[in-house]
Amino acid sequence: MGKTLNIAPITRIEGHASVAIHLDDTGNVSDAKMHVLSLRGFEQFVIGRPVEEVPRIVTRICGICPWQHHLASNKAADECLGVELPPTGRKLRELCQMMAYIPDKILHFYFLAAPDFVLGPDADYSVRNVVGIIGANPELAKKVVHMRYKAQMMLEKFSGKVIHPIAGVVGGFSKPLLEEERKEILAGIQELKDFSIFTIKFAREEVFPKYLDAVKILGVFPSGYLGTVRPSDGALELYDGELRLMDQNGNYDQFKYSEYMDYIGEHTEPWSYLKFPYAKKWGQLKLDENDPVGVYRANTLARINVCDKMATPLAQEELDIFRKAFGRPTHLTLLYHWARLIELVQCCERAEELLNDPEITGREYRAKNIEPRAGEGVGCVEAARGTLIHHYKTDDNGMVTMANLIVGTTHNNAPMNLSVKQAAKALIKDGKYDQGILNRVEMAIRAYDP
Amino acid sequence: MTKVTVAEEWLNACAGCEIAILNVGDVLVDLLVNNLDFVHIPVILDKKYFGQTGEEKELSIPEAVVGIVSGGVRNEEHKEVLLEMRKKCQILIALGTCATDGGIPAMINMYTEEELKQFYYKDSPTTDPAEYPTEHIPPLLDNCYALDEIVKVDLSLPGCPPHPDWIAGAILSLLDGKTDYKMPERSVCDACPTIREYKKSMADIKRLYYEAEFDPEKPLSDMRCLLEQGLMCLGPVTHVGCGGTKGAPRCISARVPCRGCYGPIRKGAKPLVDYMGAMASVGFDPAKMPDRRGYLARFAGAHGVLKKIG
């Protein structure tokens, strides 16, 4: 008789999910699914709220990427109320997004992903974690903790609150950046840039090469990709631009945020609370890892695949190395980790550019004379896990009447399921499995995390 | 010295509390190496509920001296995990406002499950209408609950997220053998340096699309109280602590009004009623406040505070 392995909870990810691996009589995998176990209901409980309050509510969708939700929501609210942002307000928001990304990517690489690579996927769970990393390389671990902390605290000091931010407001930003603050942050960013360059070199020279065999097979399947690009030259954008949806062969559609409904549909399966977005134009969603239909991925690897170039020079050098090795698009799931570090370099460089822009310390940081009105807005930004789409409608009093949200993890629901299925089928044969094998299945999910 | 065993869980949560734990900063490395032994913490440790190969039938969490739980209780699995944590941990800490008061996700208590699912699975403009999922997923509860509505809680650290000062304070106090760590029961206003004139400005009640009046070159102590400026600041009815043991309230530092993320000042407080008094005391007509429940119970919808509109 067959049996089910219930891997719960999925660990070293942000969020709640479990994996059920179904084995047939011969001990081979008949099916494997990732179940998302709850439904919080943000789309429902923002109804009736004043739209300018929503950016202070939807932050709680994710404690790791609250800035991205805060900013996507602010953009949608601006549009509902018909507000044009002064350039300084726009740039302060983008600066905060870059600054929020930096500690996030450091956290994910060293604390969540690295245990699998540095200590190895077969290490016992009691050491395969951040404490194990500290034991294996205490000097580097201390540096990592310090750099991440420094990045968080810089943003907190300037913006008031780093986890669940408040400083983005309808019309722009709640306060200006003073000259002495600018200088202090710039010095910190330069230090973080050096650390980021150290990190990507360390990763591509000492960490990834040992696991290239795993990279080539684990959780791999062909899919499409969704990301944001700069309309003028197709460069990778994290804060603002147009959406680009690429198929598995590299052909793409590019569209404005407000057109998202023409390209993305959402499907429901009976075994997960989370819906399954799919690319509408490619046909009805088919969750088959050998012949997927409609499946696209979001998050770092997707952005690196859809972009024509990076937006900053050192990140571009890294993209050249990456593309030379893996081509475009590449479907190797574990490369999410590598792509994440290329973006880390761009975030540091872009933050530096913004801090050297004279407009950043301007005093027109927020639009004036905003009035409530009936309206509609779609606000997007790229979050660690993927594109955030916040779509609101308001009544005459500026109260929310409709909210449709498609967020990072949701885009990746179908691909995470396919990666799990692919990994489980490839790794579990004739009833043979152990902790290390099951951890490798989870590694296929971890790649998609922030 | 022997390490203290700790188990940590997140329920109807966002991971912000766990990031706040990391924001304890450089001290954390020493604590992890010398003082704390995490036996279960899904965000960083691969300890599983059903055995490491997923073959056991009963959910199990290892025994620990200290249990930390973030998030409220929204589905059957959260409840099962919380009961197991209570059973296995000597001291249970509710971390964050979701755990202590329901937090933002408890705003769902204003709506029925049918309303929620009707939009999410049928009416959403991008969704192909479908039957609601039911297989291999835990049923939702009728409400989102705070932890103390389900089990006994020994120590409460509210905040969205809790300031690292309080997290470190509680941990160090427990390591010292003390189990009665408590945050001060005061309001955000008690930690707020802005100028109060105890009278109303000429303005009417203002929503968040109005900017506060302030001089960015000058400190907070030169800015007029935001409530007196008419900005519906929830400081008077909100638990102090967002700025840590010494700092100014965080929203005020960003020159925006408080929205109550540390929950009510004390257990059993009625922010919906108390705030009316605070508004009246500076001369505003509370009846003119829009979306009262959405402002005043935004973080405190558990304990029956928010009910179905129906």
C-alpha cells in the first residue's frame, strides 16, 4: 500500500506551507503537492477603509517585504486620488525600497539559503541552520549580522520605522531627507556595496561551484517569467517601469500596470488556499512539470531573465558572467540564489546614485491639496519574492470599494508546486528516502523565498 | 552555563516579529552561541512536526523552557500548534500584537468567511470562479483570536513589531531567572515629546492625506501634538513602547500620526470608547470621525472587539 510523507512545516522560508509526497506501492512518487494552509483576507478587510490608510495596513501581508507592499499600495492610492508626485517624493520612496532590499537579500543568502550550501543538504537539522553557519565561520557570521543590522538601522533612523513602514504617504513621502542624514546614509551604503561585491564573489567562487550538479537538476522545469523593466532600454527595474511577461523561449509581451488583467488570470485548486496565477494568453493552466502550460515564475531569477540589462555598471558585469554561464532565459531553479546577489549589487549602486542626486534632499517631497474622490489605481513594485500588484477602487469619499491583490508568493504558487513534484520524483526512488533527500525537496521551495 | 531551551512558532503572522528578533542585533550572536538553545523555530531550524521524514501521525514540538508564539489563531492548525506549544513550554510568551490582541489580520472578524471567499475565489477580476478549496488544508475558525483566548499566556510583548529593546529585555530577564517581565502600562503620549497645548487647533479632523505642520530642521519637541493638529493620532489609547525603552514613538518620528500598533494600554481597555473622550478633550466632535472601527480597532480586533457587520 502507498503512503504519504507529510513535510510540515516547510522551514527556513517566510510563511506557512506543507508538502505532501504521495508514494505508490513500489515506493515511487505518484504525486507531490505544496499546500498553503491559511487565508488571511487582506482583500476583504481593506474594503471600507480610507484609501490613504491602506498602505499602513497591507504592510502586514509580509514582515520581510513590508516596504514593497507599502510602496505598491501608495502608488495605487495615489492613482485612485489622482495625485502627481513631486520628483523628490518619488526618489525618496525608491531610495527606501533599495535600502529595504539590501538587508533582506543578505538575510536570505546567509541565514536561510546558505545552510544548505555551506553545511550541505545532508547535514543534520540541528546544525543545518544559522547557528551552524556561525560555528563554521564565526568571523564572517558576525560581519553578516552586523552588516544586515546596520542596513536595517539606517533605514529605521531615517524613515522612523523599518518593519511595517509608515513614511510613504499618499502624494509622496512624510518628511524630507536632510543633508547630514544624506551624508551618513551614503557612507553606510558604500560600505554595504563593498560587502555585496564581496558576497557575490564569495558565492560564485566558493559556494555555488560545489553544487553546480544539483543546480542543473533540482526543481528544474521550463517556464515563463514575469518582471519589471525600464521602458526606455529594458533594464531591470525594482521600483517602477512596465511589466514584461516572457515565455519559456524568451519571447515576451510588455505592458503597463493597468493592463495586468489582460495577461494574468488566477486559477483555484481544491488543495490549497492560495490561488494559482497563470499567463492567460498561453492557454489554460496545466500543472505538469514535463509539459507545463500557462506557468510563469516571478522573483529574482525571473527579473534577471526578462531584463535586457542591469541598470547599474557593477551589476551589469555580474549579469555578463551569469549569462555567459547559463544563457537567457535559464530555467535552473537554484539560480534564484545567484540572481538574488546580482540584484543586491544593483540595489547598492542604485541607492548610491539616488543619494548623489541633488533632488533627493529637495523640500517638495509631498503633493499638496489632495482630496478624496472616486477612482481606480493599479500600483506595482518588485518585491523580494516577485511582482506585487495592488489594484484598488474608491468611492467619492476615497473609501476602498474593491481591492485585488496578486503578490510575490502567489505568482510562484504553480512553479513551486512543479519544482516540488519534479524534485520529489527525481530524488525518491523505490521507497528510498531520508532527511537529506527530503531537505533537497524543500530546497526547491526555498529558492523562491525572499 | 547551561543554555535555556527555546521553542518558537508563528501562526496567523507575517514574519515581522521574527525580523524584529533579528534586529536585536550584534548581541544576538552571543545569545545564540552562549545562552539560548532553539529546539524548534521554523524560520531558521528544520525541525518538523511529524518527524524528520514526515511519517508520524501526531503533531509534536520538543519540550522547552521558553515558548515564543507570534501571530493570532485563525485556523484549526494554528490552534493545534498553540495547544502543543502550551503543553511543551514552561513559560509562554505572546510576541507581537497579533498574538496579544489579534493585530491587523483580526480585522477579518468584521466579515463572514463566505464574504471573504466569495470575493477571493469567485468575484475577483482576475479569478476564474471556482469552488472553495477544502482538501488537505485546515478549516478556518469563525474568528481570528488572540492567544490568551485559547491558552494561558505568561508574558505579553505587544507591538507591530515589538521593539528589539523589549524582546532583549524579556530574554535577559528570563535568563536571570525572573518570570515577571512586564512592559510599562502607559500610553504612547507618555513617550511623545511633541508640544501639547491642551486645546484644539482651529482645524477640523484631518485624514492622512493632510500633512502635519512641522519644521524638518527642528526636533520633534518643537512640533505641535498631531492630535491637536487634528490628525486623528491614536497615541492616547495605545500602549507605549514602539520607540523602545527610550526612543520617541516611531510614527511621530516620521511625522505621521499613531495608528495603534501596540494595542490597548491595558487588558480590557476599550479603545473605541476611550478615544471618543480623548477627541472630545481637545475639542473635536468624535461623531465626525470616519471608519471608526477601522481606525480604533485596527490592531485589536480579537477578544470580541470587532464583530461581523452582518
